[in-house]
Amino acid sequence: MATNAQEYYQNIAAEMRPVRTEMADIVAGFRAMHQAAFKAGALSVAEKELIALSIGVALRCENCIYSHVQASLKAGATREQVLEAAGVAVLMQGGPSYTYLPQVIEALDALAAHAAATK
């Protein structure tokens, strides 16, 4: 049985294809803002991704969690750093964010399983 994280990683590109086609101007604007915000500067890309992950947990955005866990790891963050960032979100947002911690671990595990399977 696939987890929500596995389904997200397998399907997000196809699910967003109609959005990219039908809302090209919005997508282009968001992409430009994303690229500007996430380029290395005073904060590293990994640090910025961990901040985004914390915000995703605090806002209870499952897709944000999956996206930023993946991007954090790609930018060089460790599993431990991802979990600490998620913990900060719980401190700042409380119980509702706490209930989204399983999605963080699910995303980490799904990405680790995929990496192990493709070696």
C-alpha cells in the first residue's frame, strides 16, 4: 500500500500539468518568486527549505510538508535537521502542528526507501 507521501512524489508532476497549462502566467510568477526566495544568500538553501518546512507544518499543509522535506534533503539537510525544524513548528503552533509530524516522518521514510531502491 502506498503512503500519502509516496503517492505525492509519484503523482505531483502529472497533477500539476493542467495547472501549468491553464494558469501559465500564475505559475511563471510563482516560479520566479520561488527561485528568488530560495537562492543561496545570507541563509543557505537548506536553511531556507527547513524554514519553509516549518511553516508548512505550522500551517498544516501536507503537500508543503512533502515538498519541503524533499527539497531540504536535496539541499543537504539531514533527517535530524528536518525533524528539529518540524519540532520548532510544533513549539510555535502547538497541537494542530503536532498532528502533522507523522507526515514529516512518512516523507523522510518514502524518500529514503526510494533512494535505497534506486541504488
